[in-house]
Amino acid sequence: MDDDLGPIALGVVVERDRGSLPFALLHGEPLVACAAWAVGEAGIQLVDLTTPWADVREAGMALVWHDALCPMTPPAFLAGCVRRAVTAGVVVAGVLPVTDTVTEIVETDRGPMLGATHDRDGLRRLASPLVLPGPAVAGLDDWPPVELATALAALRSRFEVVLVEAPPSARRVRTPEDLSALAALTAP
């Protein structure tokens, strides 16, 4: 952050309703601390969910909704998402390409059966962050839902949303195995 310019946005590291996983250690630090460090390094001023929404709206700044389960999202990517949201006046969501095979399960009179396999090229999975430009923040009556997918769906019905491909290190941790994979991917 350039101290002369001040923060580029307000930001929340969301750890609520994620169980104990945000407090698991990655490279010796809790995931939530890694995520908070990245937000700070990006020049984003941290606030928390106890901050009155009226104060957030009054600040007139973009709001970064960063998931503690995407702890290694690079600060430069976070800052770039803020710039894009502010410059274009759109909600920006970090996403990753889907690499798994996605096949439908179809209910038949003989029970569940495999259905169509979807082309992965058009599929994305939500990572982090979700960035709301100032006008979107001003248009909300309260904090977005803490679940990023739910927040994105609600915002998409009211604002233009742009999906931006995140780097692989921004992947979401859902299990201890995911944590091990992320630790290997981001080893110093």
C-alpha cells in the first residue's frame, strides 16, 4: 500500500460458517491470518462483520469479500480485481477453471444413472475475491451473505458481474487433503 494514497478499498476476510478449517495451519500460520496478510499487502483496509453497514456504505469505497479458505490468493491479484471493479464499475469474482469431469446424475425408473458429461471449457468454480465497486456497496442495505456463492448469486441479479481467472494458488481449501495440496503448491 502507498501510504500517501491510503487504502484502495475496504475488505473483509470471511471465516464465519466455515468450521475450524480457517484456523488450520499453512506454512505455520492459520489460513485466516494468511488471507488477512494478503488483503493488507494489497492495500486494502481490513474491517470486520461487526462494522456497521452504514459506516461501510458511507466510506464510498469498493468492498473486497475475501474467503479465508482461499488463503494464498496473491495480493497483486486482489489489488487487480479491485482496480477492475472500480474502473469498470462492475462486481468482480475470482474464479478457477474446472478440471474435473462433470457428469449429471439422472433419476430414472431404475434409479440414478449417469447422464450427460458437460464440456469443462465453459465451467468455472468460484475462488476469491468478490469485489463490489462503491456504487454496488451503496446499493445494498446490509452485508452480503457470508457464503461467496450465495453472495455472488444475489449480486448477479442486481449488478453486472465479471469473472476473472485467478492464479492456481487462489484455490479453495475444503478438506485436509486440499490443505496439503495447497501447501505443496505454495511451498517457499
